Amino acid sequence: MTDPVLMVSVAQLAPADREGWLTKQGGAIKTWRRRWFVLKGKKLYYFKNKTDVEATGLIEFEPDSFVKDERDKDKKKKFMFSLGTSKRVYYIYAEVESDMKQWIESIRRAFGGEGGSATRVDQSATKPAGVVEQPKPQNGTPEKPASSTGPRSRISNAKSVIPFLRDEDSKVLEFWQIWSESIPPQSDLQSGTSIEFHVATSIDMQKLTWRTAGPQNIFIQKMVDFFWNVGAPETEIDRLNDVGALINPVKIGSWIDMSDKGGMDGGWYFPVDIPLKLAIEASDIGEPTRKLAEWAESNDVLNCYSVGRDMGAAPPRQTEIRLKLPGPDFSTQLNLAIDAFKSFGFPQLPGPALDILRQGSSEMGGLCLSVITSSEGFVRLGLLVPKPSREVVNQLCDYGQANKERITKFEQSLGGVGPAYVEYQYLQKGFGYTVYKEGFDIVFHYFVGEDHSEIKKLASVSRHAMVKISNEHITHYIIHTMFKQILASIVILALVASSVASPLSKAKVGKKGEGCAVCVDAMGQAINDLLNIIVNGGVIGGCSGLCGLLPNSIENMVCSLACDYFGIEEFVKLVQEEDPDPIYFCQVARACPQNAGAAASINVVSVTPASAPQGTTFTISAVYNVTSVVNVGQVGLNVIDPAGNVVGGAELILYEAPGVYPVQFSLQAQPSEQEPFQAGSYEVQIAVCTGTCGSIHKGASILAEANTNFTITGQTAKKLIF
């Protein structure tokens, strides 16, 4: 039975205070639907079409209702605003900015009553009691803006020049953003320290490598965060810990590779001068490392200046070691490099490319090798030539048929610098995985610059508080303690999961994902309770006071853990103003992982029976194919009745590796006052998503969608008695 308040037509509401097309988020799976909105007094109706005789929904304004400009919330829905009532927060967007502004203004007038003046509703109007705002700069002193010419700005500028990184929906761009957010801020630097930035591009600009490095003590936690968020296996994080304890580097760094074909890889590196034997211990020992050690010993190559390793979700793992080639002159070093290509089983470098180097040899010296090995063999070998002249760069562009204009534009985005190195590299067949170019390639390496520590006035420190710590144990201690801090929330949540049965009975949750599953479930239950507590009583007593008001110990524990992590102000803001999505909340709190490069498709969707009377239990089945690991997400379901009403559900998925997965939902079509299940055709929508299906938060996206239909006939199904 239709709600009587919706039994009104568009025509009956004329003349309206305002009407027009908007797109609204709604339903259990947060799909977006275009609706005809009609504002009349303190009521906002919405219809499927502007000629409908019955409303699809109604939003009634209350004394505490608010409307808020949300243009910064979602790049794809540029002109979005939120409308809040005691029941929920609605997210709505217009097609153009002027429509959005006019709707916000009209709604604000409606808040003021018939003929009331426009009332500006800002964040302070909805700020809970007991929460103190951050102090603003006094005496007109502006906050110091981030430098627009520093290395961080330059790498961002360089990113915008690359065609395949311009698509806002690009998974490669999302991967770059997750990595860039893992770089510590300049304010974390201590006196006399710096963060360095590098980028490299293939001559055709279809593959890029980004690198950054800085002091171990400020990099390690954010670096491990990044690896954890993109699904790096725990065994490789342990490997990083072990190698760090062995080498004890002053500086550590991270790198990412990407390509126009969707390639995405990342890992760590230590830019330190160490004995080659130590670097080899970071590798997977086998025939390649044996050959490298023998060749190095016979040619008096004793040290390396960098060692790094990839952190991909699947083997074989790859280790890169960079060596300085000995020799008194360019010719000797080049001959040694040519010998390395032969000794390690790589094809000979092209003669014309070598001739270009020889012609400019008077300006070059200090040649290096980049050697990448794996348990399956040599992966890639590169000859690094420092400080190539502009003439050499131009000749190489001609030889490689490069687009000089694009190269120049890229260099201008980096501040007009030329390459610090040119690399001749060869990627062995089978290691390109269809996303990276195999065979010979030319790569330009650029040093983008450094962020240096800001000069700070240090507080006086008691001499008695200073303790000398043995350097031998610093790295081991830092990596272990930082990693334990990151895992703390997951460990606690996993303990909760082991003692309490989770109501997420359908979730595909293995031991690895228990903490995330419990967090999502508990936060889903806690959010509504917290909203009521904040609205009705304000925030008194900080995190312990707020979370202590929740109805059970599980919600209390998860709430306290998250609140302590964010701090009371940020936590309340997240719950009250940020479209509280449990998966997003748990990702930010690091109880759930981030996604990077996830991909899936839906193979089959069916409903059994295809047609049946009211009272029947329908089984909705789907088979989906994960082609790139989904760390956390949902299989979402919408069932849309003939009137456009939505019944929805979702199944949590965690750490799903590539493979084929079945899923089933049951829908009992028993008529009730809330769900009449009237006769007619029902549309079924199935989606596989990262994060919460339909969420506006970063990291949430629909990977695949599919539709089907079933029919409910008028008569009630007979109950069988056996």
C-alpha cells in the first residue's frame, strides 16, 4: 500500500516554489537516480517523471535540518549538495553550478518558513556541543601555503602531462594518489634532513617510475601503511623488516611503476652504499644471484649504491641492485657493461644507440648498472649513463622516434631540468605481463628536487632525558614498533572476532579479514547510535565518554579504537558530516585495507523462479570473476519494484584473489504494509564494488554491473505441508 503522503501529483503541487531535474543517491546500495524534484513549502517531493501522479519519495524539513554545498566531495559529481534531516543525510547533485546554487538558496528560504528570508546554514550550525573548533590565525596572519614550485608540486605537474593519468576514473591514477599520500609532509623533517623526489619515463612516455626517499624514522610507518593498503603480503613486509635490520639504512624510500596499459607495481629501496654481498641477501637466492656474485667478484665490483624490492601481491618477487662500474674512463666502463649483458644472457645493446653514447663520451663518466633478478631468472638489465648532454638527449629522441614536444613539455613541468641519467634497459620476454614493453627501451631519469627541513625553534630539553641508543638496533626497533602500531587495530578486532559470532553470515571472510569484517559490522551498528547520542546529548567527556554510551562492548571497543586514533573532534566530524560509510571508516582507521588496481566482471545473473506469486522466496544468483585482487568491497544487490521502490542488500568481500566466485541472495516476497510486493516486473541489479557500492568516498567504485528481471504474479503462493 502506497504511503498516503505520496499520493500527490506534480500538477497538484503547482505552483511550486521550485522544481527541476536533480540526481539523488538512494537505496540500500546507494545507486544514483535522476528524479524530478518539486519544492513546496517545507516539503521536497521527488518523482520519476515530471508528469507523474504519485511521488516516489518525500523529504520533510525540520527545525534542525541543514543544507550544505558539497562540491569538494566528489570530482565526478561536481555540483553536489547534502540535505540533512533527523532520518538521514541525502546527497543530491545538479548538472550545472547555477542550478545547484539556486536549489540551495530555495531550500534555505524554505527553512525560514513561508515568505521567510534566506538563512545561511553553515558547519557551525550543526557542530555538536562540547567540540571546540581549531583556532584560526590571529591578527590577519595567513596560514603558510604549500609551495607551488617545490618538488611535490613539480611531480604533480608532471603527472598532469601524462595522457593516461588525466582520466579521473583511472585506476592507475588512483594508485599514484595512494602512493603520493604516503610521502611524509615536510613538517615531519628534523633539522638537517630532506626528502628527495625522482621520476623516470620511457622515451615513448608510456611507462613511468616515481621514487621518493627520506629519513628512516619518518618514512617507515607511512611506507608500510602504503604497502599494507595496496595489498602487499605480510611475508614481504617481514622481509623489509629483516633486510632493514641487516643493512640499517639512514634513508629509505618507496617507488611505483605504471604504464598506459594499466601496469601498476610498487616497492621499497634503500639508497645506501653497502657491500654487494649484503644487497644479494635481500634477493631470492638462485642462479641469477650466483651469476651476479661471480661476475662482480671477477670484475672487482664490491659495493652497490642502492638495493630495492617489489611488494606485489603475487610472486615471483623482484630485487633491483644498482652498481657503479669500475674503470678509469668511459670506454672501460662501457665495455664492462657490454660484458655484463653477455654474461647475464641478455641480447647485445643496439649499435646505433651505443654510438650516440660514444660520441658524447667526453662529457660522461661514472656508468652504472641496474640489475633486477627473481627466483625465475634475470628480469631486467639497465645501463645508466649520468648527465647526458642536450645533444645526446636529442639524438636519442630521434633514434627512438620520440615525440620531442611531449618530452619538452614533461621537462618543463619538472622545472626545466634535463635528465640526470639516461638508461638503456632490456626487459626479458615474459616479464612484461602484457602491460610493460619487453625488449630494448630507452629511459630518461630526472632528479626533481628535495624538500628540506624547515628551521624550527626547539624547546629546551633536559640533559638527563637524553639516552644513547646503539645504531645496531635502531632500524630493527623502528620497523617492528611502527608495524605493530599499524596492526594494533586489526589485532584487537581479530580478538573480538574470535570470541563473538559476526552477523555477517554471508561474508567471505577468512582469518586475514576477521578484523575488517568485525569493524565494518560494528561500525555499521554504532554509527546510528552515535548520531543519536551526538544530536541529543552532545559530546561530553571525550572519546571514553562518547563511546561509553554505546549499547554493547563490541561497539564500545571499536568506537574507542577509532576515536583514539582520530581524536574526538575529527571522529565526531567523520561520523556526523562525512556520509558515514562503515567500510570507508574502517579503511581510514586501518582496520580494512585500501584497494589498488582491483578488477572484476560479472558472468551470470539469474533469478529462480523467474515468475511466481506473492509469498514466494526468490533466489537471486550471480557468478563473478575477479581478475585483479579485491582487498575489500561488496557484492551489492538492488531489487526495484514496479513503482520504483528499492529493496537492497550487500555481501562483504575481503581479500578476493583472481578467480570465479558464486553468490546468492534470498528474497522472501511476503506482502506487508512496508513492502507490498505488488504484482508486476521487478528489476534486479547486481554490482561488484571496491568499498561500499555507490559510496561517494575515495576508493569506492563499481567494478562491474549486471541486470535481470523476474515477475511476481497477483495471487499468494500456497504453503505446502509435508
